[in-house]
Amino acid sequence: LPENWEFFPFLVDDEVVDRRMAKDLLHMVKAAEQDGVWLWVASGYRSRERQQFLFQKAVEENERQGMGEEEARASAMKTLALPGHSEHETGLAVDFNDVSGEFANTKAYDWLQQNGSKYGFVQRYREEKSSITGVKEESWHYRYVGKEAAQEMGQLHMCLEEYVQYQKE
């Protein structure tokens, strides 16, 4: 994140998110509920210190399982961003519901795939884009990019990296 990044806190489902996405997030959660889908924010904003704690905890757990330090760090990086590189530090990323690979098999996931972009949200890390993002699929992790960008990304079948490049060109 750039040093001058500004974060505007807002509380949703006992999780802090950036105020710039709060209205669309609240509308999306309410629309899902009206469609009979339970959608809740399991994780929102994380400070750099919290990200450091989570990353170090994952490394230590991997070491307890017998990995060497380098392997333990590499394994932790498969599921956690390094501090200073996590989208959660922007306040514009949320993890939904049970934060597991099983989320992809839920009604909530299906609903988000059909409706998330209407509210400005995209699934940030998709399996078919992992060679571009460098991150394995996270069915539960959504990034707020705004309604127009989210809808265009969906129509173009682009991940954020591709879309940013597309916009530059």
C-alpha cells in the first residue's frame, strides 16, 4: 500500500470495512437475505500489525508441523499475503461466511457469482486466473472495485490485474 493510503472505518457485521464500500456492501447483504441467502462478513479490514501476527502464526504452525523456516514461510504465503501487501489492509476486501474452500459449494457463493458485480464486488482470486494473480483460488475473498468496474470485469472475464492493464492501454 502507498504510505498516503487513507482508510475510512465503518462497522458491518462486527467487522470494520472502508466507508467507501459500506453502502454497497450493506445493500448486497440485504438483497441476498431477501433472496433467502445468508451472507455475512467474516473478515474485513486488517491492520498491518494484525496481518503480521496472522502471517507469523501461520509460519510457526507450519514449523510445528515439521517444515523448515523457508518452507514454512512459502507455505504461509500460499494463503496469506505478506504484511503491507494484503488487500484487507485497504479496507476494500472482505471474506464471506466460513472462509474455506467449501464456500464455493454454497448457495451464498452462487448468489455472489450472479449478483456481486451489481454491488461493485468481484471474487478476487479465481482458479483460472491464479497464474496471473499469483494466488490460489479463494472463493470467499471479494474485493470492492465499484459497480462499473465490477460489471465490466465480469463482461470481459478479467481479474483485477488484467483490468488495470486493460485500463492503462
